[in-house]
Amino acid sequence: MNNQIAIILALLIVGLFVVDHFWLHMDLPLLVGKEFNRLVDYVVFWR
């Protein structure tokens, strides 16, 4: 992965959050946070 691809992916992710905030109203940041918390709990279990 080079810098150009990383920047494009970052812009797409930020764009998705912006679209969610203004049009979709699906609370994606909250969903991502909850799923990340579940992932951390899963990884800690296997530690």
C-alpha cells in the first residue's frame, strides 16, 4: 500500500461517516465503537 492508496481509503472512510451524519442517521461511529469494544474483549479473552 502506498501513500496515495492510504489517503484515498482514509477519505472514503471519512466520507462515509459524513454521509451517515447528514443523510443516513445510522450512528456509524457508535456502531464502530461497540464492535471495536467487542473485538477487544474477544482478543483479551484469548490472551
